[in-house]
Amino acid sequence: MSRFFPLSDNDRREMLRKIGADKIESLFSSIPESGQFKGTLNIPSYSEQELLDLFRNLADSNTPTQSFAGAGVYAHYIPASVDSLASREEFLTAYTPYQPEISQGTLQAIFEYQTCMCALTGMEVSNASMYDGATAFAEAILMAKRVGKKKNTVLISDAIHPHYRKVAQSYLENLGIRIKAIPTLNHKVDIETLSAELENEDVFAVAVGYPNFFGIVEPLDEIALTVREKAPKALLVSVTTEPLAFGMLTPPGEFGVDIACGEAQSFGNYPGFGGPLLGFLTTRQKLVRNMPGRVVGQTTDVDGKIGYVLTLSAREQHIRREKATSNICSNQGWCMLRAVIYLALLGKAGLRELAELNHRRAETAKKAISRSTHFEVVPGMSFNEFVVRSDTDLEDFVEHSVVNGMFPGVRLSKFGLAPDEMLITVTEMNTVEDIHRLVELMEAVK
Amino acid sequence: MKTLRGKEKTIFQMGGEGKRGMDLPKPEGLAPIAISGPCMRSTTPDLPDLSEIEVVRHFTRLSKLNYGVDDGFYPLGSCTMKHNPKINELIASLDGFKWSHPMLPYGMVQGTLKAMKMLEDALNEITGMDGCSLQPAAGAHGELTGVMMIRACLEKRGNPRQFILIPDSAHGTNPASSAFSGYEVKEVASDETGCVDLAKLEEVLDENVAGMMLTNPNTLGIFEKNIQKIADMLHEKGALLYMDGANMNAMMGKARPGELGVDVMHLNLHKTFSTPHGGGGPGAGPVCFLKHMAPFQPAPVVDGEGGYHKLDWNRPDSIGKVHGFYGNFLVALKALAYILSLGGKGLEQSTEDAVLAANYIRASLKDNFHVPFDIPTLHEVVFNDKKQAEFGISTLDIAKRLIDYGIHPPTIYFPLIVHGALMVEPTESESKEEMDYFIEIMKKVAKEASISPELLHDAPHDTPVRRLDETKAARNLVLRYGGGDE
Ligand SMILES: Cc1ncc(COP(=O)(O)O)c(C=O)c1O
């Protein structure tokens, strides 16, 4: 008998008697004979102790490493308070807050998260989370399409995360939306091509990375100006995989971006092999009715007391069905909770300091690498990740580094991009000593 | 349900300049800032300034305004609010897993990839399907993925077709997922037994139909007795059968969709497989499929040939990617831990107990609450407010009154084909004592409805907030602190 089952055999007999059934099998008689599974599922069972051993062994067969990996998922220090508070069962084991009177904890946390995300991005409205940055991006384009109505072309910068572009393609191609790629020039949006493509009357949105996939801070002011001049009706969408950058960078909202979306895993969530992540999507108040996903609003109860509820649900699938603004139902609520706890701990000053610490460590790495023999840093203003180019075989280099306990960065050929380039990410988790070790390994290649 | 304080300020109304809740390594010996120009932020984002203890107290107090599965009975129909084992959380927080990065070489993440493969294999065994992808992040995401696969499969045969058929009892995500895959939706009416009406199906089924999304057991908790026939009818017209497996908790070890004619389906790991809902997510919605659909599954695919695990990206017929990486891996781990805690026999027992519990509640309350479809049900039972309506009492009133007794309300007003639905799903995690308490309270509430209806109208009474003005929330939008008119 499993420890998960609170019914005793005696309970089961009494319950069957109340139902008026002679045996448990008769409760399944609505399954036609021809559809019944007569065997036993071939899955072993483990005691809790054995189970933990099994999973410890699996976890231990992953190789621990010093790492400069980023490219959409970031290792940041997570304060103990985040784990501790988020583990409270009242948060962890609750459902979506459909009954607001007994869900004010979750609802207020979402309201606070929405406020924090607006502050970070300079936008007016945030939803309560999407699955991840890639799906938030795809849904942002679909949202723009709803606003752009008859127009059918979206311009997507090649400097957006390749996985995000892939997901967007899966989402858009079935709907007949035309994607036109904007090529890069020096790892940035080629503004001239962008400007030329904007001559096309059919463009309903332009999407750029900020910072982009290569870590470069795109000149969002120039891009916004170009879009506004050439296609004033088109929506400008910015995509960010590392929103810690907003501790230092002018937020997209200040450049007049219409939808700022991306990945907020950086805030209090573990890399977790890429999931669960935290897609964010923020926009302007006037576009809120086209927004996908849940949103929490403030209201009052019958006694006039302030409280929070899920609102604007007339956009959502449970009401609008096939006409909904998205099919999303369950989202990433708990990851969002971790993010708001993290941001509350970090605060104004902490955000700026942490952003600067990341940036300056990355700059320190850039300086050291640019003095090395076989590696050069691709030029461009960056936040905490950047591209290096090498005249050695990068696959060999990565392998050699891994043997020496260091993962030096993500080869761009993993994304079908330049085989001689690698993306290096530096966070507060990488010390100056780690950076020196990285450069030593770079100098050791033949 | 009472908390020490019924009210908590927002973080933006607390704290003060100079305070901090997180300290950082000192920036010693570092290169200077190299960002300048219009992209250098000149404003300070308005985050709060709080010390650690203030943050700890704030979120602890907020948590006390919530109600979770660990607090008590949580019979949300269709949501399968079963026990969330604690060991699963510990396993998902092992350093080797939670710090594993998705771009590391395969040789460095063998444990992670192997765990993914183990879960895929277990889900295939449970569903009787041939293959599984863990990429979808929730049930609706699995639906979208599955319908995209149907589209890719039919495209490969020459014509993606135009319609997806969906029973009128379906969850809202089904039609929405179909629409987002580029299909038009045709609704199929249910018959008097709550199942798909075969005659109606016959009427709408033609060569323009790409497939049907069928929830089984359906949202009334009824096993679609004609599912094999439906599959045959679809297949004969070259269409495919998708199964919404949100209710798999009613079938484990009893029937396998792969043997019922289903081509592709999703599971909700946050329902059937015990992973916590986290106040809204993250879930995980793996898709399982028959061999003939395998080429179309999302890329990459975990390949464990010869004991070495890697990701196969070379999938020319794949629908592409639907997630930035490989899905909600840490959630998948929890589900695997649950499956291995129970084993095949235990999973079957959980299904038996869940079905027993739902039928026990049905038998105990059928004289007090109307059962609109008087057909045998599996893991859940749908009542409605017909008997109480004569006293001016609605489903909403009943739900809110339950809160006064420390019980989470059932799912209400779903499925849409039942007027005033009250959908109760007890799961296998409830003791008989807990269910008897629920039954006693439901009877009491039914009695109150007839003698003192105002008790129900005014409920809940003792919660941190009482009934909230949702119309006001939607009209006078305040979606962030300091936003809106207030
Ligand atoms: C029958 C059914 N289908 C689909 C879904 C959607 O699942 P999710 O919320 O994981 O997207 C649900 C969950 O509410 C459901 O009950």
C-alpha cells in the first residue's frame, strides 16, 4: 500500500457499499470491454529512500562545472529567502486564483509582479506570465497582428535568439503570417535594410532584440525612429532574454516600444535545463484588450476593502474559446512568484548594483580576452554577454576546457551560426579568478 | 482560513530609501562601465527598498491569505488537485538538476537527459502510445503542439484541411488551440448520455475535417463509450483523433488511449502526475503519439540509443520548436518521481481510489443536489444548482458558502453544457473522513439554502476579503500599483 493513499481497505468496502457496487471493477464498466487494458503497467516502484538514491545518482551523473553559459538561460545567485518563501505550501500547492476570497496571496503577488515588470520595462501593463521568453515572443507577434488587422508581414531581426525565432515560426506559419528576416550587420540590426523593408505597406510589426542574442545593446532609439518615420502604424516589439540589463539600460518603454517581452528566468529562477522559465509580456494600456494571458486588477469587496481579482477574462479561452487572444491557461505562476520575491529583495539599489556588477565583470573578461592570442572580442556595446571569434577549432577548445572543469561559452554553431564564434556570458557567479582561468585556457590552445 | 491580519500593504507602500534585502560581492578590481549614450538608463525603476525581514514577513503574510492542497479538501473538477509529495520538491531541487544548463554539451548532462527519457518511456507505457515529447509547458501548449502535428501530418499527405471537430462539452483551450493552429472549429453536440452524438458527428464529418479533439473521460467525467467507433469514423475519412488527456487520472491501468484509436494526445503532469500548480503554474503538457506521428513531433528529440543520451535536431518533418528549450524539465522530474513512487500497480490503485471517491460523493449527495446527467461517471461528478434555484440560490452562492466551512469550492460553471455546473473531483488523495466532512457540509449548505438563503448570498463571511467587485475591476482598470485612476 502506497503512503499516498489515505483510504483503508475497510473504507473502500464501506464506500462501495454506499455506492451500491459489489466490486471496484464495476465502477469501470462504462469502459467498453474491447477498450479495457487487462495487463499491469510495467513500471517499477521505489520506496522514498530508494527513490532519492535513484535521483541523486542521476543528478550526480551530470558534470558539475564552472560555466560561462548564457544564451537565454542565466545562472544568478538566488537568495535563500526566495527558496524558503516560495516553498510555502499556500503558494506552491494552490491552483490558479479562481476563488479570489481565498487567493489574495497569489493575486496580490501577481499585482506586485506586474508593477515591478512595468517599472523595469517602462511599460504600462504586464500580464501575469507566459510559458517562456520564446512563446512570449511568438504571442507578442500574434498580439501585434490582432492590432494590425489586415496587414500580414512581420519583420524579425536575425539578431533575436534563434530558438525564439524558431518557436515564432512554428506559431506563425500555420496562420499564414509572413515573416521577413532582417539581416544583421556587425551582429546588430541592419538599419538600412530595415528601413528599406519598411517601405512594404503590409508590415504590421517589427521585432528586435534588446540586448540582442549576441549580447549587443541595439540602438533602440534609432530603430524606433526609423519605424515611426517609415511605418507609423506598425508596432515595435522588443525581446529581452536578460532583463537584469534594465538595471542599467534605458527601458524599452522610454523608446516608445509597443510590446516589450522576453524571458525573466534571471529573476530568482534556476536554469533547470531550460525550464520552467518565466515569459514576460508588457505593453501599453491602450493595447491591453489585445494582450494574451492572465492579468490581475485591483478592486474592492462588498465592504469597500481593497482586494485583487483576475480581470479582463473576456479575452481568455474559457470565455472566448476559439476567439480568445491566446490558448494559454496554466502559466508560470510560481516562477513569477519567485521573481517578485527576488525583485523585492533586490530593490532599487540592488538592481543597479547587480546590473553593474554583471556588466563590469563582463567588461573585465572582454578586456582580458582581447589581449589573448587566439581570441578576439567582437566589437559592440554589451551588457553581460558578448561574442568572441577565434582562429582555433572551438569544438576542441570547449572539449579541452570541459576536461579542465570549465565550460567556456556557447558555440554559435550550436545554433547554425558562425562556427568560429562563441557567446560568453558573465554574471556575478563568475569571479575574476574564473575569468583569469578562462583566459589561461584560451592561451593554452595550439 | 483566518489569518492573523486580514490585510497586507503592497511592497510599494513599505520600506524606505537605503534599505536592502540582498547584498552582493564587492565590485573590486573590475573594468569600468562601458555603456553610454541614449541607452544608458537615466531613470531608476521604482522597485521597493526593503530589508530581508520585511520581505520575508510580507510574503509569509500573503501566503496566509491563500489556500493550498496541504490546507484541506480541494475538489476542483478537471484540475485533479491531488497530494503533491514533498520528496518531489527535494528531488527537483538537487543541485545537479536545478543548475544544469540547456546549452551544455550532452556529455555533461547525461543525468538530465536520462531522466527525460525515463519519463517519456513511463508516459508511453501508461498511455499505450509509441512516442512522447516533453516540450509543451502546459496542457493547452500540448494541445497546440498536437494539433500542429496533425496539421503537419496531413500537409505531408497533401492537404492540411480546414476544420477541427470539438464536442460542446470541451474545455475552452481546445477550440483556442485549434484556432491558433490555423483551423476553424466545428462544434459537435453531446447526446442525452453526455457523450459525442454519433449521428451529429456523421453529419459534420467529411474530407475537410482534419481531426477531432476529444476529452476522455469527458468533462462530465463520463467515458466516451464510442471512442473506438469515433476513431474509425475519423480514420476512414483520413482525419485524426486527438485526445485531451487532462482526465487521465480516471484511466491509468484501466484503458490506454493508444489502444483506443487515439493518434496523438497530451497529459497534464500538474494534474494526473502530482506536480504542484504553484498558484497558476508551471505545469507540463507532454504530447504522446503513435509511431506514424513521430516524424512531426517538436525538435529536438531525446535519443538514448546505446545508453548515451543526446538530442537529435535533425528532424526534417518536425513542426519545429514550441518552447525556447526542452520544456519544463524540473516539473517533469517531479512527475517522474511520482510515477516511480507508485509504480504500475500503484498508479492503477490511484485511479481506482479516485473513481471510488467521486462515486462515493455522488451517491452521498445525489438526493441533495441535482445530477444533470444521470450516467455512470468515473473520477468526477457534476452537480448543479437546479434544486437550490427555487430559493434564489445559485452555484456561485453554494461555492462561496463552502469557503466559510474551510473547503475549497468545486469548479463552477464548467462544463458549459450544464447550467450552473458544480464539478467535484475529489482525487485519490482524500481520506474518507475528509470526504464525509465535505458531504456533511454540502448537505448543511443545501439546507441553509432553503431556510436562510441570505447566509449563502452573503458568503463568504470570514475571509480576508469578501465578494469582490469584478465588474469594477474590468471597467476601472488598475493593473499595477499607482496605475489607473486611484
Ligand atoms: C479538460 C482540460 N483540458 C485542458 C486544460 C488546459 O490545461 P492547462 O491549464 O495545463 O493548459 C484543462 C485545465 O484546466 C482541462 O481541464
